[in-house]
Amino acid sequence: SEDGCLSIVVLGASGDLAKKKTFPALFNLYRQGFLQSHEVYIFGYARTKISDDDLRDRIRGYLTPNKNTAEGHTEDVSKFLQLIKYVCGSYDAAEGFQCLDKEISEHEISRNSIEGSSRRLFYLALPPSVYPPVCKMIKTYCMNKSDLGGWTRIVVEKPFGRDLESAEHLSNQIGELFEEPQIYRIDHYLGKELVQNLLVLRFANRFFLPSWNRDNISSVQIVFREDFGTEGRGGYFDQYGIIRDIIQNHLLQVLCLVAMEKPISLKPEHIRDEKVKVLQSVAPLNDEEVVLGQYDGYLDDPTVPAGSNTPTFATMVLRIHNERWEGVPFVLKAGKALESRKAEIRIQFKEVPGDIFKCQKQGRNEFVIRLQPSEAMYMKLTVKKPGLEMSTAQSELDLSYGQRYQDVTIPEAYERLILDTIRGDQQHFVRRDELKAAWEIFTPLLHRIDKSELKSVSYKPGSRGPEEADELLKKVGYVQTHGYTWIPPTL
Ligand code: BG6
């Protein structure tokens, strides 16, 4: 089924997601030779009445070279843009989709090497409110019609609903039209290099096998920080808040990969089965272990409703009730307008039993996986301080990608994930039952926040967030190392 014409249709082609992520990802794939066959064609679809060239002009500025690919960039941009054709139409009327189908079919007839076979990928760079009508239109007018091979797939992105009920409703609507193997729910954190590395790290290294459990690990933190606020998207953000925007999807997906048992094989279904089990083992959240914050100034955004209680920061403890993790707090923390931009996983180990160096020690072992920026993993450990004296110091074993893999350009998350959708690999996409289990965890808490039964405390933009969050961390047993900071190596 991986042969025949490939038509990639970007719906919402003139929107932000398409311009900033989808088209640049397609361009990078093109540059690496993945979309260069004469059988590949790209269609942009949106409501605005513009020409092919107008669309190309809107995209061009976002197709920027990176350090290893500057050569030949301009020519490649021109060639790539020529692959794009624009079709204008609404999201809920037959006409536009009939026209789209006609364009796709014409392209297929003129280019197809394998008669009748065709592959159609629909990327919905659209607000979820129009997913149901758009899916209906695709199903009615634009499916791959051939019995001779090929497929039709749709790619959708969060927010998938606002809570369990609305998410299930959306899933039902889409599920009536498409089978699960045709639906690709993107969570772009699953496309990040170090997130993709987690399974390899955990299950291909003897080091980790015996230590990755409650006997050795005292806490796990999964942290997302941004050093900017909701500038320009306050209106959107306010309907969702940081839990729906980051924690329920991106951080929870990372948690699954950190906590899951070893899958039977690398088959996508086997991996996703294990992720679902972790989610189903999460105990109901305890209000005492949740801190919500909102940065000062958030309410000044004219698009944010006055008096909004929407959190722009949250720290919460998830408890996984199973044999491996009972008693180990998984702390998920995310915030906007903080002091830095970074995302990392921090695994802290317990004290050494019967420690004879205790009086001199400054900290516990930690294994840190830095997702961004400066991808790295490092192990904080205690060593003898080099020199004549017998004293100890905190040091690290450091695998910094920028240094270790100097000639490698790390692909963008979207690039990789779009390639997976073309190849038909669902490993890094969220399955329906996974999505449901994820909403089950957060829905009661979200409803209490929506009703203002739980309040956000304020914090200063550019700070670490509310102090209460650090106190919570301490309460659940996290021990901060004093006098040690990891410094990413410079080239
Ligand atoms: C998006 C959120 O999913 O992820 C944004 O909606 C956030 O609020 C973004 O800024 C962060 O992605 P990344 O890849 O820059 O960490």
C-alpha cells in the first residue's frame, strides 16, 4: 500500500499552524528526498479566496534553512512551492470538497504509475470545532476510490475536547466516519528526539533495568517552562489553560513512556497497550497535591475575560498505583511566563543506604533528560573531588547532543510525525482509548477549576512560579542539590 500517487492536503492552509509547522515540515521532508517523486503533490485548502501564488508567498518566509542545509536552499524553496496547489472552499459545504476531489483525481490520473492506486493524506490544521463537518465532507467526497490499493488518512491535533465528555463526543463523531488505523492524533512531544529515545534508553540498557522502580527512585519530575506569556493567543488559551494545553497531553505522554512496562514488541499496538495501562493505573488526583498559578498581568490581555481563574501554571502529583511505582510521586509541572524556557525529565534516586560519606554529600543521584533546548542527558553523581584530599563532589556523566552529534541535524517533531503518517506508523500517535484515559485523570480537577472551587495563586512573570509549588515538591520528598548547576558544554 506504500505505492501510487501521494496527495497531501493541508486544510486550514493559510492558518498559523500550517504556516509555522506543517508546510515547513513538509519542506524539510522534501529537502531530504522524501517527497521528491513525481507522484507527490500538495494541496492547500482554506476559505480565503487567494491564488496558488498568494498561498506560496504566504508560506515562503517560513521555509528557513538550518546550519547544515543552507546550500541550494533558494532553488529548493522554489521547486517545493511549485508542488503546492490551492483550492478554496468552506469547511461544511459539498462544493469545495467536490472541487478538491476533482483536483486530486486529475493529479492522480496524470501522474499515477500504478493505475488506480492512490494515497490521500488529509492534515487538519483547523480548530477542532470543524473536525466533524470536515471529516464528513472528506468521507463523502474525497476518499481514495480505488480498490487497487492505497489509503485515506486524516491527521488531527489537540485540543481534542475540553473534558472527558466532549472528547468522547468528538471521538464518536470522527469514529463513525473513519477507522482507528486511519486516524492520526498528533501530540508533537512524541516527535521530539529525546522523547523518541525513551524506549531505547529504558529497554536497551542493562544499567536501567534493575534501578527503574520504587526501590531506587524517589521521585520523577516532568517539567515544561516557557519564558513568555500567552501573547496574542490569550483568548484561545483562556478557554483551555495550562493543564489542557500542556499537561493533559504533552507531559502525560512523556510520563507514559517513563513509567510504562516493557511492551511485548515494538509494534505500535503493543506500545500503546502499555501506555494505556499506565494511564489507567493513575490514582485520582488529590487537591492537596495540586498548585495552580496565574502570572500577574495575564488578565491585562484584552482577549482574556475579566476575573478569569484560568491557570497559566500548574504543579501536580500523579500517583501510579502499580507494583513498580507505588509511593513514587510523579510531579508534572508546566508554566508560562517563567524565568526560562526548558523541558526536562528529572529522575531522583533515593539515598545510598548505610552511607559512609553522608556528612560531606551535597546531593542525590539524578538522571536528567533535557528535551529542549540543548538536548542532553546527564547523570548527576558523587565523585571524589580530584586532588590530594579525600572529599566528595557532585559531578556528571554528560551526553550532550550538540557536542556528541555535531554533524547531525535533529529533525523537527512535526517532520518526523508527518513522515510516520505517510509510512503508516501509528506508534507515535495517540490512540482513542489512550485519549480517553488521559481525560479521565484530569476531568474532575478541571471541572473544579472551571467552577472556581480551586483557585490560581498569582506569581511574578519571569519567576520560578508560585512558591507553593516548590513547597509541594519538598513535601513529596524532592531534595534539591545545593551548590551544583549543570552547565551544557560549549563547542
Ligand atoms: C503547544 C501549546 O502544544 O506546545 C503551546 O499549545 C506551547 O502553548 C507549545 O507553546 C510548546 O511546544 P514546544 O515544542 O515549543 O515545546
